[in-house]
Amino acid sequence: MDKVIWLGLFLKYEVKENEGRFEALLYVGKRHAERLNEDSEFVQNVKKEAVAFIKLKFPLVPIQVIRIMIGSVPYVSFATSNKLD
């Protein structure tokens, strides 16, 4: 399996804060949407890349939830342990 490269994977991203809780929304393109539905290993790699992406882009923001979006539709959400020390 090819390694996922987040640079081309996430088309855009945003961080939202609600009552002191931060979540990241990462948007993937249509070309990856089909593969997300067909390949569970790819989904796991996308999750790993999402965590790495968030840690790189927002090292000081304690993001607790990452949502992978396909267009305006949430595809998968998961908790992260990205906390400030």
C-alpha cells in the first residue's frame, strides 16, 4: 500500500472552539472518498496522517476531536490525546 501524503490529502482544514473544547475539521477530496469507503487500511492511515497534520499545524492547540469530512458531510470522527503539557 502506498503511504498517504497529507499534503495532497487534506484540501482544507479548520479548527473550531466550543465552550473551551477544540475540534479540527479536515476536508478530503472526492478522489479519496471512494478509497475511504473501500479500504479500511487506508482509513487507518488517513487517521494517522490527520493526527500528524494537526500536531504539525496546531502544536499549541489542545485539539480533542478530529473530523474527516467529505465535502460538508462528516465521514469519521475520533478523539485524540493532543493536549498541552
